[in-house]
Amino acid sequence: MSLACAVRRLDAAFSLLQACSRSPSHVRRPPNFGELFLRLTYELLSTIRMLDMRPRHATLTPQELEIMKLVWERDSATVRDVYEALLERRKIAYTTVMTMMKILETKGYLKKRRQDRAFVYSPVHPKSQVIGGMIREFIDRVFNGSAEPLLVHLVKSRRIREKDLEKIVRMIEETK
């Protein structure tokens, strides 16, 4: 069942339930009132379950990643701190920064605590863990889980410096 269909069915069941519950006490409710209530509850739970089944991605949008980098740099930051740092780079609205930070909190990347009159946001996970998750997701999605084609591409396109390549070779040798 599509989400739109579930929402329509839920809305219809809720409207019918409201109409039945507004009946004066001396008017007998329809015999299927209990069944209707159970159906409404079922539709509600099914809709919630469908909404929760959306895939969760570790990848942050470019704007979310930019904000997270600023918060990681500072260990914690207010919306004003992040806004002022972003404003040095480009024009952005304070409310946009506030909304993005709320989204990052909802996604589980930031947590907030009240300090005086402002909320102070801090990262939930270290930078290395989040970036690692983004890289794993990218490799899974683009290269079917194999990092080899990514490395081959980086070497062939000369996107990897000689110095970095030597460091990678040393790291590989150390793990043997």
C-alpha cells in the first residue's frame, strides 16, 4: 500500500470515528464502533511503520557536512557561532542555519543543551566515524562494496599524490 493510500484510509477512518463520537449520548452508536476504532488504530500504526521504513543514509548533504565540520572544529557551538562562521564564506540566513542544525539533531548527528539563553550543539559521533560511514556508503553504492575500483580511479586520474600513494603502500605493508 502506498503512503498516500494509507493516509487517505487513515483520514477516512478518523473522520468516521469523529462523526460517531459526536453523536449525542441518547443516540446509539453504530454496532461497528469498536471495530472502527480498532481499524483506525491499525491504520495509524501501519502508517507510522511505513514512515519509519525509509532508508537512513549516513551521507550528509553538502550544507550539513559544512555545518558538522564547523561544530567538530569547535567541539560545541551555538547557532550564532555557526552562522557567523558561514557568513564569512557566503551569504546565508540565520534561520537556515538554525533549521539545518535542528535537522542534524533530528538525524542524530548533533545533541543540544541549554546554556543561558542559547542552545549549545555538540557532535554525537566523532568526525572519523561519520566520514568513515559516508565513505563506506559511497563505496557500497558506487563500487558494489569494493574499494579497489575507487583506488584505481584515483591513481589513473592522478587525483592521488605520489606522497599519499607512498603512505598508503606503507600502511598496507604494516598490516601484513
